[in-house]
Amino acid sequence: MTSKLDQLKKLTTVVADTGDLDAIARLQPVDATTNPSLLLKAAGLPRYQALLRQAMIGAGDLNLACDRFAVSVGKEILGVIPGRISTEVDARQSFDRNATLQRAQRLIGLYEEAGVGRERVLIKIAATWEGISAARELERQGIQTNLTLLFSFAQAQACADAGVFLISPFVGRIYDWYKKAEGRDFTGSDDPGVQSVARIYRYYKSHAFNTVVMGASFRNVGQIEALAGCDRLTISPDLLDQLGQDQGNLASRLSGSNCDDARETLSEAQFRWKHNEDAMATEKLAEGIRLFARDQEKLERLLADLG
């Protein structure tokens, strides 16, 4: 009997949600994702100390040094995976379309200077209206994007209309909110995070959107198993290890049929209202941006101390 991880790899493209190069090499995912929190953890690992110091040389400012470090980590990861790395724009630019465009273009430029083609990179951007608007333009420029911190159906609709390459709905954080709000636990298909991704998946497939759905931010293997068959799933090393040790059967759970949502193109006002009506999504998007911004600031302080 093969492990559930091996079975999952036949149903779904498995992505490692980590900056730990050793874990990535051991688990052999197709793609990998990073974010400011994961880069901050990577900065504490001995193997990345030289990259931290190199990032500061001639940088001139801490923002550039952070981008250099992110790209250096991304390049190291690309050396052990066959697919793509997702690298995130500074979360503090989440409400500034032009600043997001500039940082995304700089990240791609740094990758290209390092000998990495843009076809191996996804630029991660928070799925605010401004972020989605920037992603629309980046896709036109041939820079493919991963829209993250996605919690509401309105965000998913707007991302599909913008033609973004990939979205990352945050299963675990949705689960966290409902567990706290309702004072009870959820499992399997009853999990609100799982239900959110399944709904988006049905909407995209039924209306023939090309945007890839990649479930993210998992709290337990049950959530992953309930989304087997999703386009992609980005999973932490701990949960990948658990799947690798389980010899049970794993079958595809998702269907692209039976969609109850008509295709709808949202104006900015409609997007903002629909997203605002979802208390969970409003709170978790704001919280996620704040947390990523704080970790970005911690990384900057770490680099400043080296300088």
C-alpha cells in the first residue's frame, strides 16, 4: 500500500509551504511557496546566514535587501524542485496598486538577474481590490501571479475575472474563525474552510476559468484529504510527513459540477460590498495583512542588525 502522500500526488499537484530547503528536498513537492513569516523562519536557519549578509551588500535600503533575500531563498529552493516558487510582495503595499506593480516587477527583475526565468516564479499578492488590479496588469506583462490571503467568494470571483494564474484560499484560517465564533469543531466536508474551497473550485470549473485553485493554510490532514483532487494544495512539512506515514486509502473528493453560483463580474463597489458582508473574510484579510507586515518588519530589523 502506498502512502496517502503518494496517492495525493497522483490526484493533486503538491506544493511545499515552507522555506526549509532540507524539508523540501526530502518531501519532493512540485512547487513551493514562501511568505514573510516563512522567510523570517528561514532567516534563523544556519544555512541562510550567508544569503542574509549578501542581501545587505550595496542594497541601500532594507526593502531592497528583503527582496534580495527572498529571491536568494527562492533560487535555492528552485534548485531542488521541478516547478515554481511563489514569492510575496511586501504586505504593506496591499492597498497601493502602483507600489505593488513596482515591487512585483523588481522581484522578477532580481530573479532574472540571478538567472531564473519568470516562467518559474509566481508573484504572491494579497487579494485586495488593489492587489487584484495590479495582478491583472502583471498578467498582461507576462508576470504570473498567486493571489493570497483569499477568504471570500467575492475575492475568488474578482481574481478569476482578472485572469490571475493562481489563487490560494486559506482553509485553516477560515476554520479558525468559525471554530472560535461558533464554539465547536468541524471535520471533513462540514469544515467551513473546506466548503469555501469546494465552492470556488465548482465555480471555476463550471464557468471554465483557467485560474488554478490551490488550497492553503491547513490545520490538519482531514482538511487536506477532504480537498484531494483540487488543482494544487500547499502543505506544511509537518502535515506532509503525516500523510507520508499514513497507509490508508485516499480518493478524489472534489467535483467541478453542481455549481449553484451564476457567473458574475463584479465592479469595484460590488466587490467591496460583497467582501464587507462576509465578517470572517473582512477580519481575516485585515489580520493576515497585519501579521505579514509585522514579520516583514522583523526581517528588516534582522537585516539592519547585520548591516
